[in-house]
Amino acid sequence: MKFEPEFFVKLKFSQNQIEKNLNNAVKDLGIAKKVDILDVRFTYAYSALIKAGIALLSYHQVKIKSVVGHQAKIIEKLAEILRDDSIRVMGNAMRTKRNLDFYAGGIEVTEKECREYLSFVAFILKRTQDIIQKTKRSPF
């Protein structure tokens, strides 16, 4: 798998650091599941997705650079690593909605959308956990 140097840097992550990244994603998903405010639920679900990608990248000993487009790149690599193009589709739909919230005067998220997003992110996070916790070590 190719990690473009304009977006990624190789970095040695300990198992503890990888698990901290993973636990950070799990925490955000937990918040998303508990809160009743739909916008907040959506925001934390999206955050959990991005943090799951960061955890999986750290497992591969790669760190994302904070540059324009880095969240889209996290979604792209998450889809590549898990070999699941639905991640690219749903992840970018969530990213676009989040960008509308930030830059276009806000969004309205429905209960149905939140359920779909939460289910999707929970599934992706479970797959990420399975990979990271299966080996308890990085692949390199």
C-alpha cells in the first residue's frame, strides 16, 4: 500500500499508542450513542470514524499530516486497508455534511441518518478493533 509523502509520514507507534488512538475512537462513538442531540450525535460519530482511521494508520506505523484534505485521505486509506469501498462512499458523505455544517451555515441531521451513521461507524470501528487487537502488535 502506498502512503503519499505529502499526506503521511512514517512513525514508530508503540502498541500502547495504537490502543490509545483506538480507545479515543471508541470513546467518541460511545458519546455519539448516548447523546440525544442529533447534531452532536453526528459530530461524534464522524469524529469516531476519523479517529478509527488514525488508529488503523498508526497500526501501520503511519501518521497523517495535518494538511488540506487530510480527513478525505484518512477515509480513503481506511477504505483501502479494510478493502471496503462503502467506507469511501459513506465516509465522504459524512465528511461533506460536516463541511456544510462548518462552512455553509449549518446542517440538519435526521434521526434516520444518525442511526445509519452510528451503525456504519460502529461496524467500521469493530473491524478496526479486530485488526488491532488480534495481533497486539504492529505489522512491521
